[in-house]
Amino acid sequence: MADKEEKEVKVNLSFTTEKLFLYGAIADAVIGFLWAILAAAADSEGAYRAAGFFQGFFFAVLGGLVLFGLSKILKGK
């Protein structure tokens, strides 16, 4: 059998503030939608716990974006 050749790939990502807020808003909309569905269907313990997880994740992403935006505003002045 021939050995597989390993190849190293470097990835360089760069986001503007506007793009980061756009992607964050999309992520928050999806997470909020899942949170609402799971909270409405919380007839089992698993759905209730998943809704709680998405609630925390929603506010973590939203809070992170708000703090990032505030830091960009303060850095720009």
C-alpha cells in the first residue's frame, strides 16, 4: 500500500465589522428560531434542556456581538 502524502494548508480568514454583524444576525435568527420551536415543544425533558441551551447560546452570541461592536466604536474614536 502506498503511503498517503500529507499536505499542509493554511487558511487566512478576514472579516469586516459589517460582515461579522451580518453573519451574527443570521446565526442569532437561526438560534432564536430553534429556541422558540424547542420551547414550544417542551413536553419532554430533552426538549426543555435543549431550549435552555439555545437560550444561553443565543444570549452569548448576541452579547459577544454587542461587545465587539462597542469595542470597534470606541477604537474608531
